[in-house]
Amino acid sequence: MRVVPADLISRARAGDGEAFRELTGPYCRELQVHCYRMLGSFQDAEDALQDTLLAAWQGIGGFQGRASIRTWLYRIATTRCLNARRSASRRPAKEWDVPKVEPPEPTRLGEVVWLQPFPDALLEGAIGVPLGPEARYEQTESVSLAFVTALQVLPPRQLAVLILRDVLGFDANEVAGMLDSSVESVKSALKRARAGLQRRRPPTAEREPAPACDSPAEDALVAKFVRAWESADIDALVALLTDDVFMSMPPMPFEYQGPDVVARFCASIFGAGRRFDLAPTRANGQPAFGAYLRAPTGVRHGTGLIVLTLTGDRICAMTHFETSVLPSFGLPRSLPSR
């Protein structure tokens, strides 16, 4: 736990902006990730972080030191996220809008269509922070797309309790204080949240773990995927997929389960001679790629971001996000001709 000099708090209370930034700066990255877990949207998390810092600046004069600065900030951030979830209407699903492409009938329509990916470049300083003794999840798992997606269907209060208790490891008394609730209410909400999360998360016990980030095994699998996708080789692509592979594309609700239907979807994307180049990046601790459609002029136009979920030497999920997320990853909307 960081030791905060008393004079720093006194200066911040007196309106010293530099002291306030020094006081809160070390926690900004982890607070942003907290807001992302709560809201499932990178853009909404950025907005919630700014709201949190503004509220903290306005309320620092009343900070009594009964809890640590970190706990105080998490209380504010959690309240802002709960307010955002309660007051804002969730974004509607988007209709299919890819010209000259007719996708196959989806396996089902997804519930969570406002999900956005989180850039790995911004996880530095947020993954690896000290957790409380109650934490139940590895920090890398707790930012994975599957985990964040499953969180979004929980009722807001259950969501907050589960993140604060099981992800961050705050004890029940601390969480009760953050939520102006009783310890009994927190324990009850946590029990219901764990049951709800268990129902929503895909079974992973029988799956092999994903290869380590940037390991030779991951690099080899990713290279095979890039070759198959850029050459529109459906057979090579299917050979990389698990039998229960899952594909989704927020904010469109279409979801596909199984290699056959995923292959038909990819064939529709590659139809009419459409070919793509992939620009590597990482999202949510997973390999990701900006996808760029080659135009007759030679310019390559961004069509979205593909995030892969790996298990052993196979791909068990592909999530395709719309083009608007590319700038968050430092990727351009288009690439010049070669």
C-alpha cells in the first residue's frame, strides 16, 4: 500500500492542483480498468474516470482519512459507474451494414451489444496492482473479453460487489462502506452475483490454457491465423478453430457457434474477391488485429478490430468490433497503398 505524505493531502485540500494530481495519478490506470469492468465500454470508462477525478477534486476538502485515498477513489468511481448504468439507456443493437455481403443466419442474437475492447497498452500500471486477500481471479483473466462480457448481464449492484470483492479483493466491511450498505447485504449480493456469473461464463475447466503472451506458441498460432485470413483460406482457418468456436461482432447482435457456421460467415466476408490485411495489436490481454480491406486503388480501408481468444493451439473465439475502436489502439482508419 502506498504511503501518502500528510502534507500532500493538506495541500490538495487547500486547492493545490499539482498536489491533487500527485495524490490521484498513481491510481488512474487501475480506476480506468475498474470503470471498464463495470461498464464494458472503453469510451464509457474514460468518461467515468474523468467524472471520478472531477468529483474527487470537488470533494477532497471533505476527505477525512478514515479510509485510504485508493479506497476513497474506488468508492467514487463505483458510484459514478452505478449511476451511469442506471441512468443511461444502453446502446441499441446495430443492424448489418456490410454492403454486398449476406451473412448466414446467426446461431443466436447476443445480449451484450455495447461491449468495446480495452487496449493492452493502457493495462500497464493497472495489471499487477496489489490485491486484497479476498481476490479470487487472476488479473489477466479479469480483463478478458469473456469475463467482462459475462459481467455485463449482472444487475448493477451485484456487478459492483463482485468486482470489488472477487476481482479487487476488498473485504466485506470495506465494500459495505463504499456502497453505503450492510455487510449482510454485500454477502447476499455477492452470493447471487457469483451464481449469475457462473451461469453466464462459458465452461473453461476442460479447456487447455491459452499460450503465454508473446510466447513462441502464441506467435506460431497467430501467424497461422494471419496467413489464413489474409489469403482467404477457409480450410486453413477452420483447421485453427475449436469444435465449439464462438464468433460475435458487437454492436451487431449476430453470434455464431461452431466451425461450420463460422466458416460460412467468413466465406461471406471473403466473397466477391474481398481481401484483407491485418495490423497486429493486443486487446484485453489477447491477440488482436486491425482489419483493412484492400481497395482497387491500393488504399486499405479499416473494417474493424478482430480479437482472438486462444486455448492450447487453437482459437476458441473471435470477436469483431467496429471501425470506431481503431484509434484507441493507435491504428489509423486506413492504410496507404503499398
